[in-house]
Amino acid sequence: MSAFHIDRARRLVAARDWPAALEAVALAVQASPQDPSAWYFKGTVEMAARRPGEAAASAARATLLDPADGRSWFLAGNAAQELGDEAGARAAYDRAVEALPRWALAWSRVGTLAFDAGDLGRAEHAFTQAIECDASHARSWNNLALVRLARGDPARAEDALKRALALSPDYSMAYRNLARVAAARGDGTRQQVYSMLAERIDAIRAEEAAAPGIQ
């Protein structure tokens, strides 16, 4: 039974015993070769073990067995991206949001790849969808702001960044992007203030990370 091997693999993953976990998931798909969930799980373990090539093959098998499984398409996108296959990643993430249109993380990946490819219209649509799915995700607001700034709309970019900071007041990247908005408006004073705030937040985090733990 694949369930036995999957349960064993979960325990081995928790123990970070990757060779044994990989062996367990291989046995799981041998036991149930037509079970797409077994192939999906195998792929997630392979990704965690930093074997994206094997994960891509497992995700391909999972999507072949169940083309409507958005999770497997998302896994395929992650593996393709790790392998440097941007076109393959975009196609897989598109299938993921087609299958699961209320999944904010999948929309965020669609938006990021669209932005990197220069497709600002697609990127804005994707980040807007991500926010509609999860309005509490500060990074999606920040990413939407970047698209709006790139499209020459600093006012709406600023609005999105303020939403990001309302959700995460110590989000240094949002302050850096507010500095970019100020620069686009020719407001050197605000640009300097926002840049200083971002630097101070990062410095505090570095100090906290370097501080010894409480004994």
C-alpha cells in the first residue's frame, strides 16, 4: 500500500533523512503507480531534497494522471523554475490558477514571472487576483506596487505600498519602494526618509539575529 510508504516518508522527512525518504516515496509510487497523489507527494519530497529534475518528472506524471490537480501543476512550475525553464514554469503556473483560481500563492507566482518577462498587464492582473484571494498578504501589495510604478502610476503604487505597510509595519522592502515612488515624483526629502527607515529596519533585524539567545 502506498499509504504505508507515504506515512513512513513523512516521518523521514521530519527527521531530514533524505535518502531514506526518497526511497520510501519511490516505493509508494511502485505500490500505486496510477495514484496521482502519490506522484505529487514524491515530487514534493524530491523538491525538498533539492532534486528538481526528479521532481519535474514526478509532477509530470501526476498531471498526466490528473490534469485538473492544481497542486501538481504548481509543483511542476516550482521544479521548472528551479531548473531555469521559465517558459515551462509560466505554463505550469497558468494551469495551476486555472485549476485553483482562488489560490493566492499560485497567482503571485504567475505575476512574478509575468513581471520578469516584461508583461506588465498580465503581472498586474495576477497580483490583483492574488490580493482578491488573500488581501492580508503584504508581499502581493508590494509586488502590485512595483507593477504600477513600472507602468508609470506612482500614485496607485504608493497606495498599494501603504496597504503593505499597514499589514506589515516593519516591511523594509515596502519602504525602499516608497523611496522609489518619491524619486519618481522628484521628492528627494521623502526618498531619503524612506530609505533611512528601510536601512534602520534591516539594521535592527541584523542586530537581533546576531544577539545571543536568552539563557
